[in-house]
Amino acid sequence: MTYRVVHWGTGNVGKHALAGIIDDPRLELVGVRVAGSAKEGRDAGELAGLELRTGISATTDSAALLATKPDIVVYTAMTDNRLVEALADLRMILSAGIDVVASAPVFLQYPWKVLPNDLLGPIEEAAAAGGASLFVNGIDPGFANDLLPLALAGTCRRVDRIRCMEIVDYATYDNAAVMFDIMGFGKPVDETPMLLQPGVLSLAWGSVVRQLAAGLGVELDSVIEVHERIPAPQDFEIAAGAIAAGTTAGLRFEVRGMVGDRVVTVLEHVTRLRADLAPEWPQPAQEGGSYRVEITGEPHYSMDICLASDHGDHNHAGLVATAMRVVNAIPAVVAAAPGIRTTLDLPLVTGPGRQPNADRS
């Protein structure tokens, strides 16, 4: 079966998703949605960083794209700083009877008891009205802290705690809005960025700890968040810009799923802008960064996931993995029942529908 696909958003994640769509013989690209005039009219192959040309030109006209009645939209638009607009986009697409796979908003990975009803209800209503399904995933939140830990837990006689960790150097992550405005790097340590406003960590990653608990058959009593930051020892540069001495250069946080006073599920991020910062914090399994799953129970587990790529570093590999997690889910999501779908109720998502040695990136 061939699936007709509209791709929406061609940024850091979106360009890799677009390349994956173009390369997959199961998928027919029928349109590309971009945010502004700078990309409008450009060929999809060019926006995906491929040498080929597809004949599909990017547009800002959402209505025209939805009028083509695709089977599914791959939604990778920026959402962190345009949440209201992103939710409106999703409602519009779902109401039109079109399925969606998306890399964000991340709380829709498992939104129940995470997202307020006044935001979640309209999404569920749009999916019901259109008879459409929605799957939001990636690598984190996503594959590294839903499918992998639950697969390990399936071999345990007892699970006391699951901890999922991202331990990554973000110096090469080239997105100034995320790095400075949202995460607060390069800003005074005593200034609270968007990410660390009360409740935001729990909104963004509460979906992880609640889905893990649901997979274990555990009802959480509460979700709490903790964080710490460290300053830069001197001025230095990262891909997104300048970091001044004394401003934030390292961030560590946890989102903890609690049963009473017992920690049952944990999402932890250890984010540095240089490898030598905070040596006492957990270290990655490979230079640059890795993901880690730790299970305390019978038996115990510790698993490191090390990403690499022939075309870039660990951050590049993570962007590709995020993109392909949702693109490869297209057949399963189109076949799924209407509504918000999660890793708990989708079949195992397999690899891309193309042959080895077909890499054109």
C-alpha cells in the first residue's frame, strides 16, 4: 500500500523527516508546508538536503494542502514557542479526517493527567469528529524512554523503579530559540527560563513518567520536578551563539513519578555545553552524549544507547532518529483506531521501507 503524505515543517527535525518520506517507496509526497516566504516555492528535495528534485514545491497554504486529502500529515513544525498555534494546526488537520504523526508537542506522547482538559479535550474531539488518529513521538520523549525501557521491563520479575536519562553535550545543537530562550543557556543562573518555570518540566516530560507507569500498571500519586544549573567558567562559543562567563552552561533536571513518597519512574536530563563541565554529574557512554535506561528490580538493568551518524555528530543522529521514529510509524498510525495513539497501543514500528545502500543524504 502507498500512503499519500503531506509534510509540515522543514526545520532541524523536519528536513530529516522529509528526506525519509522522499526515500521511502511506501510513501507518496503530495505537499510540503513551510512557515514563511523564504522557503515557499522551493522544491522538497532541496529542503530535505537531497540532490534530487521531486517536483513538489513548498507552500504556506494549509487549506490547499489539506484539500488534496492526504492519508497522513507528518507534523514537525516548531511548537515550543508557538504552542497555541500548533494545537490549532493539529485540530484543523484531525478535523479534516487526516491522520497525523508528529514530533511535538511532546506532552501529546501520553497526555492524560498531563495536559489540562481545556487543551486536551479539543484535540480528542477533533480526532473523534474526523475519525483520525494522532501519534506524537521521537527519541526523547519517545523511543529512548518508552519502547526501550518497557521492553526491558517485560523481562523482569519485579520492577521497583525505571530511570531514563539523556546525557548530552548540546554545544552543536544549532537552535538559538531552544538553547537561549527556552532552556536558558547563556542567561544568568538566577534567571528562570521558560523550561524551568513551575510546572513546565512536568508538562513536557510528565508524559514520559506517566506512560512508563501505565505500562507497568501503576497509578502515580504525583509528579515532581527538581533541577540544578552551573555557570560557565569562562567565555566560549557554541553553534547557537556565545556563552559568557558566569551564565548558565550546564543543566540537570529530573521529572519523578511518585507513589506516596517512593520514586517509581524518572526522566532525567544531564545537559552540558562542554564535556569538562560538572564532572560529578552522570557521564555519557560515548563522547558527546548517549541515552541510558536503568531498571531497579529483579533483575536490574543498565542499558546505554549510543547514537552516531556518517553525516554528523550525536546531535545530528538524534535529530534523524526523532524524524524517522514518526515517519516509520505512518503505516501503523493509518491503520490505528481514531484518537490519540501511544507506544502502548501501537504495534512495533519497524524500519524504513527502502533497501540498504539507498542513502542519498
